[in-house]
Amino acid sequence: MANFKIEYLGNLQCKATHSDTGISFITDAANDKNGISPTDLLASSLATCTASMIAFGAEARGIDVKGMQVIATREMNMKEHKISKITLEITFDKPLSEENKKVLMQIAKTCPVKKALNEDLDVFVSFN
């Protein structure tokens, strides 16, 4: 089980340290380029989880997806102060058959991070 220790540093910045690895990073709620915003981390978590699930499913089916890239963007609803939309644009180095695209798109929907998100958050996944 992964645990994080969070230390507030001041100036709307927090230091997050992963207890198992000791890896640390800084978040910056003001998002003034001194750290990654927590909302960006959520989009990144969704993107990496989705990529991992696709890779896991692809390997089980003998589909090579090495070099796959995911561009994650998030949009904020500033009035409600929450993420309103996350878009994942997935690109593969090698062409995929339509059948493999269909299977991998279904697998992409099994990401545990996506399942944990509120249903009113719009998540769009596309393959390029």
C-alpha cells in the first residue's frame, strides 16, 4: 500500500514524499511554476493509470504498444472551483487494427483511477 507524507511548506506549496520509495515532489496550489498543481496530478494519475491498463491488456493479447504516448489535459470550472473535464489523447507508435483499437479502448475504461472519479467529471479518451 502506498502512503504519502505531506508537508506544508508555505506559499501554497506542499511537499509530498512517497513512503515506500522516498521520492518527493512539490505541489503548488497557486500553479506559478514552482510545482505541479494537485489538479494536474489528478489528470496525470488518470493518464498513467489508463496507459498502464492499456499496456497490461495489450501485452496479454500480444499487441505491441511500446512507445505509446498520452497527452492529458484538464479543464477547470472556476465558478465551482473543480475539474470539469479531462481529455486523454493516446497515440501509438505502430498502427493498430480497428479490432485492436476497439479492444484497447474498452480496456482503457477499466482504469481504477477513472472508476474512483465522480461521474459528473467528463473524461474523454481518443486514439490517434
